[in-house]
Amino acid sequence: MRVLFWGTPDFGLPSLDAMRGAGHAIVGVVTNPDRPAGRGRKLRPSPVKRWAVARDVPVLQPDRPRGAEFVRAVRSLSPDISVVAAYGQLLSQEILDLPELGSINVHASLLPELRGAAPINWAIIRGHARSGVTIMRMVLELDAGPMLAQRATPIGPLTTAGALYRELAELGGPLLAGALRDLGEGGVVEREQDHGRATYAPKLDRDAARIDWSREAGETDRWIRGCDPWPAAWTELGDETVQCFAPEVVPEVGVDASPGAIVEADPTRGLLVATGAGALRIGEVKPAGRRRMSAAAWVRGRAGLQGARFS
């Protein structure tokens, strides 16, 4: 099968490898333009572009995937199907319908739950017991098309968004390859979603990642894990911004302190912080301008934390 792949981050790489390993021809990739990155702000290609360049696969990088010239470029590749995995832009009906077999998407949730841009983060933040990958046919409505395949995986009590991202990326590869095989053989059954059960996962930004210490400890724990590594849950200590990671609910500790108060700053055990109900141990921090480190190391190098308050 001749596949045109649409994607930008490394989430799509296992899907590319799985398709290639199954004998499909990747006739091109569409990815976002190179972006400035790092201290030098040099242009950096996306992981999908690097994958393609290393294998002499044609690369298209439109600012927006539309216009007569872009449509001609896609048509010239003669794809049988488009596969989208974390591309990050909406596609027009003309583009969706251009390949003979249409367009399908590798979506990181158990649809119809968590349609939208940040399903991995919100699955953890909202306390879902499991997540998964859905292969669906793309329609103009956001993540609302019929499902070709779906596979679930549990979310553990320590799972971070980063860990779940990697797990779902690896899960998506073989699931996609199987769906393409069944589609090519005419054996795939497309199931309509139950739209009445749909929930949404809007994009997260830095403002949304600010820690609200008035939440109870379990909810605060999920917010921190759901924002690790990006956009990274953060708080303020005076005029200093501190990102927090590796939380642990400490249910056996009763605290009589205002939310955000540092009730323990231990050079071996790190930080214990009061929440709206219960306490939370913070295992790692990243102070502004410094590397991510253990909270215990930060305590050893920073005086006056005991009794201070995050806000």
C-alpha cells in the first residue's frame, strides 16, 4: 500500500517503522516546518522529518496544509491512503478524500473518550484507570470518525504523561499495521462512535499547568504527573518559579497548614507540601534556570525552605 504519512513529533515514529516493516511504501511525509530550538534558536527539523530524510522519503512542510499548489504536490505522490499521527493541524475534506482509501488517524485515547489535542495528559489528570490507542477514519468533525481498531492499556498510580506517551506510541505501531492489513484485505469492520459518550481533551498550556495547592492531594498528584514532562506543573516560591515532578500522596500524614506550605524540607526525603486535603511529597524539582534534580538535593543546597509556602 502507498502511504502518505502526516506527523510531527516522535509519537509517529513507531507507526512509520511498523508500516515500513509490514511492506508498505511510505511515499512521503507531511510535517510542520522546522522550528527554532535551543539556546541558539537554530532551526530544528521535526523527528518525523529526520526519519524521512534518513530514508530518502520525500518531505512536505507547508505552513498550512491547503491551497492548489499543496494539493498538487500531494496528488503527485499518488498515495493509496493517508495516515495521520500527531500532525497538529486540521485537514480539509479535499485532502481527507484525496487518497483512494481516504485518511485514517492514530489517536492516543479510547475514543469516544478524550477527543482533542491532549488526550494523554487528561487521561492522567482526570484519573482514568486506563488509556489506549484508537485507529479511526478521519472526518471533518474532531476525532469523531468510525473506529477501525482499538487497544487499551492500564494507567498505574505513578504513570506520567511522558511514560504513557511512549507506551501508546509503541502500542500504535502494530495496531496501525494490523488495521492497514485488514483494510487492504477488505476485512476491517468500521464501528461508529457513541457520540453521546464523547469527552474532550483541550490543549494544555503553561498557565493551565500552574499548581493549585488548594486541590486535595490525590488530584494535585494527578495534575503534576499529567503535566510531566510537558507543560510541566509549576509553582512559585517568592519570586522564583519551581517546576515539580515525581509526586507521592502521603495519606498517613495529617497536616495542619495552609495549602502550599512546606511542612517538611528534609535533606534525604525532600519536600512534603500541604494541599487542600492531605499532603504530597515532591520527589523532583526544576528551579528556574537549573536542571531537573531530586528535591532532596535542592533542599541540601537551599536554606530556609522549612515553613516557606508555595503559591
